[in-house]
Amino acid sequence: MNETFEETGKAEKPSVFGMIWSPGEQFATIRSNPKIWVPLIIVTLLSLIGGWLMVIGPGFEEQFAKAELEGENMDGIILFSKISTVVFSALGPIFGILFSSFIFWLINKATSSEATFKQFFSMNTYISFISAIGLVLNGLLLALLGGSPNELYTSLGALVGSEGSVGAFLNGIEIFGIWTIVLTGIGLRITAKWPKGLAWTIAIIFLVFTVGAAAVGGMMNTMSGM
């Protein structure tokens, strides 16, 4: 990104939709003019809608039937699971943004970059817009076509059809997840002005952590019978 854009972009505001077709320009603008509340509200609302779409699909209740859970409180358990899923879908991105921003801020202390926590938080919020789009798309497909909420239609797992920890691992290799990792590497290069090697190393580590956590989650679900 050239200096001319950075100079003229100081009075501009980054666009969440611009993250789709011009992320580099948005990251340069975020560096000089980091915004938080409007994109955070948009991400939260989209995530809320995505979570709601997931729980209204037939596949959500079917997973309880497959687990052969019985009892008078089954309806209550399903209702609680639906509510908790929607709430977590809405609040999860906020905690994720906070966590990743804090990690980036700590790592930044060991570099010559003068990026602030607010810049990292703004950068991660705009990146999360892509994740929120993925959640809405998968929620819509689950609501219309059915399937388990643990098997995203935009993942490699949906193509292979494996189950258990392997299926969860493949489910973690997902289009929008990879997209956000690529944006993270670009954002750390432009917004924080990190060296290319450091920026992409941290981005890849986050990808490995995400996929590994998905595999562990799938293993635990298999052991619990869900």
C-alpha cells in the first residue's frame, strides 16, 4: 500500500464490506483511523442470525435423537442448548477478538511496531466480518438442507464425510476460516507493519490452533455420544 493512500485515507473510515474486495485498503485505513463499535455491532448481529439459523434447522434436534437421550426434561435440554448456542454464537466473536488482539498486542511488544491495542482490536473486528458471513451462510444451508451444526457445508469435512476427531479436523479446514487467516496475515503486515515472516508465522499458528481445537472438540463429542 503506497504512502499516498495512507495520507489520503486518514480522514476515511474503513468499510466492513470493503474487507471482501479491498482488504488492503481497509487495513491501511484502520491503521490511521481504527473503528470499533459499528463493525462490532454488525459482526455481533450477523453472528446472532447465524446461530439462530443453525438451531432452527432439523439437524440440531436430530443430534439429540442420535445420542439416544431420554427423559422428561428432554425438551428443556434442547431448548437450553438452542439458547446457549445462539448466545455463544453472538458473544463468541467478541471474546475471540479480545483474545487475539491481546495476543497480538503482547507479541507486538517484542517488535519495533508502534501498533496499539485499539488498532489490533479494530483489525480483528473487521476480519471477523468474514467469519460472520460464513456463519450466516452455513446457518442458512443447515436450516434449508438439514445436517449437523458440527459439520459446516463450507468445510473439507462436508466433502469427505468423515466422523469423530478426523471429521472435526477436516471440518476445521473451512473456506471462511482460511480466508480470515489470510486476512490476518495481511492485516498484521499493513496495520501493525510487522515483518512478513512474523506476520504469516503468527497467522499460520492461529490456523493450526483453530483446526486442532476443532479436532479435540470432535473427539470429546464422539466420546460423549453427541
